[in-house]
Amino acid sequence: MERITHSVKVLWRSERLLVSNDLRLGAQKIQFNALAGLVAVFGLVMLGIAFFFALVPSMGYALAALTVGGTDLVIAVALIAYAKSLKPAPEYGMVTEMRNSALNDIEDEISQAEADLSALKKDVKNFIRHPVEALVPGVGPLVNAIVRGVVSARK
């Protein structure tokens, strides 16, 4: 029972660490994607301004706004690429392995308990059918021989 308790504790801790890591990683990805979205919106606004100024006869303002908008979009793409490249922490694999080991231990303990219960059930059935033989294993055949002898002597 100690082993199954230990396995359940390891399972609980490893699951908690895995979920915590997943939440942290998800939060980081959301933050970088939100920042990239903000920069992209700003870039789109600047591109809109740039196209506006492109229509205006003065080309100096348009090229400056176009450069700023294009730069903002490049930064947004870089942030999205970085967010997608985020990987789980190095401990993630080790914690997953520990969780799987704990699950296997629990499964082994349950199958052992099932085997023990099956053996106990068999022993109880054997005791109910042949109580004397179950209590004293060598006496059963001796008692059977005596009973047969007594029965044959009466005939």
C-alpha cells in the first residue's frame, strides 16, 4: 500500500508540474502574440498613413511612413516566429517520464492486488468446500481414507 501511495503522490506532483509548465508556456505565447498583434496593428496604421502620403504630391513623408510601417510589420513577424519557437522547459521530459513511471507503478500495484484478491477468493472457496484440508493440508487424504474405511466396514 505504501508503494501505491508513493506512486499517487509522484503522479500528482508530476501532473501539477506539467500543467504549471503548460500554463506558463501558454501565457508567454499569448503575451508575445498580443505584442505582435499590437505592433502589427500599428504597422497597418502606418502603412495606411504611408499610402495616404503616397497619394499626396510630397513623396518625402510617404517614404518615411512606409519605412516605419514595414519595419513594424517585420518586428511583428519576428515576434510571432519567436513565440512559435518557444519550447517546453528541459524538465518537461523528465517530469513526463516520472509521471508515466508512477502510472505504471499504480497499474502494477492494482494488477497485483487483483491477483491477490483472486488467490484469496480461491482460498476461501477451497476452505468452504474442504475446511479440514484447508486448515491442516496433510490431514485431508487421511480423513478421507478413514471415512471410506468406516463406511466400507459398515457395509
